[in-house]
Amino acid sequence: MGGRLDSTNVIKPEAIGIVSISYDHTNYLGNTLEAIAAEKAGVFKAGIPVICSPQPPEVERVLRQAAEQANCPLRMTTREIGFSSRFESSRGLGPHTRICVTTPTSRFEHVHAPMLGDHQAYNCALALGLVDALKGRGFEIDDRMAVEGLADVKLPGRMEIISDEPRVLVDGAHNAASVDALMRAIGQNVPYDSMVIIFGCQKDKDIPGMLKHIRLGADKIIFTPTGVPRSMDPVDLASAFGEVSTKMCQISDDLEEALSIAERAVGRDDLICITGSFAIVGLAKRLFAKRD
């Protein structure tokens, strides 16, 4: 989960990174963004630099107060760290984003962000900000090698195409903010005629929030179990979906059946997106590995 109660908090880090904070694990972290931010700030330690992605105003306020109390420096991308991004497309890279990041020690110009989506561009800026923080702690890091390393980054289970025929994309988005980011990233980077979403999630998630976002991108929706004990029943998902959308949906007993339904519905230029949980992404990757 990250934060005060996370097992990683037993170590003393050289630098701390905070990505965009949104509603997740609310039964442990709290029901407001301020409460969640306070839990995340539980990792702050005296003298250890904190690099932070842009946050809602109420979250930024909590984090800055926590940093002041912990006596640790906090720098945010787009504020203390300069950041800009530009979406473009080229024959070699296809649709992609380039970022410019200015830190106290470095200036990274027009760096290719290897992962798709505006949210990943911010994450890349955060990573370069952490490189700068480590340099300030005495680590010898060559900027050119940092950029080369960033270019090689791959993140399985995020905007990952696991099949070309049919085209199947998987993403472990499992809260409302990440599903929103996924729908935007697909719309910006993946051309398709229509999209079938196979969705499964766990019971303790913000289900209405996620469903509101998938309804905007999906032409057809199939609900299925994630394959773990905490999985939300597809029947209950379909019922919840009926409260936020008038679109038709289907249910399936397992992912293999859901894929069979989806594959009968798509053509060559269509897309199947499997999302809602890393558990269902793992199921999908194992299923297609067996097919291969």
C-alpha cells in the first residue's frame, strides 16, 4: 500500500518518491485524500529528500506540513522541479510523449518517456527527480546513462499488448484514478474501431468510481472474476454498472469464457482490453502463454 504501515518503512532510504495520490485501500488508509496523504507521509524521515508528483491542493498541503514536521526537504515536479511534456508521433516510435525536466543539478531535454500515457510521463519525471536527489546524497550518476536507462524501462501489466490477433491489451488499473488514466492513454495512443473491455476487480475497491470511467471508453463490457478469493462477483458488478450506465453488459464465469465472448465480437481493427486488477492481468498473461 505504501506509507506508514507498509513493510518497506522499516528501512532508511536515500530518497523518497511519492506518485499521484488517489483513493485506494480506503479501509486501511482513510476515506479522504487528506487522510490517505497523511498515511503516505508516514515514510518521511529527517534529512531524507522527498520528490513528489503533482497532487491535488489538499494533498499537497498535507505533504508539505508533514515534510516540515519531519524536517525533510520536499520538491514537487511542476513546482520546485521544472516539468513539461509534449505528445508526438514518429515512424520509429509511434505515438509517444517527450518530457523536459529541470532539477537543481541537471536539465533533461526532450527525453522519450518509454511508457504510454500522461500519467507515466509524470512518473518518468519523478524518476529523474529522484536521480537528482541521489546525486545530492553523494551518488555518482551520469545524466546520459540515466536517460539511457530510462529508455529501456518496461512495465509488464501496464498498457501491455499480449496478443496481436486478436489485439489484446492488459493493464492492472485497480482504482478510479488509474482506470481514468488508462482510458485516456488508450484513446491517445492506441487506434481502434471499437473496444471490448473485460473487467474484474476485488471487493474492497472503489467500484462505482472505476465503472464510471470504463463506461466512457468501452463499446462492449464483459464482467468476470479475477481468480482470487476477494474477487467481486460478476453479477454484482453488472448490477453496480446498471446504476451508472445504460449500456448493455455481459457476465462470464471465468476469463477464458469472457475472452471467447469478446473474440466473437471483435474484428481486425478492434481492441480487447482486460483490466481492473493485477490478478486478472496475470490470468490473461498465463492464458495467452498457454495458447502460444
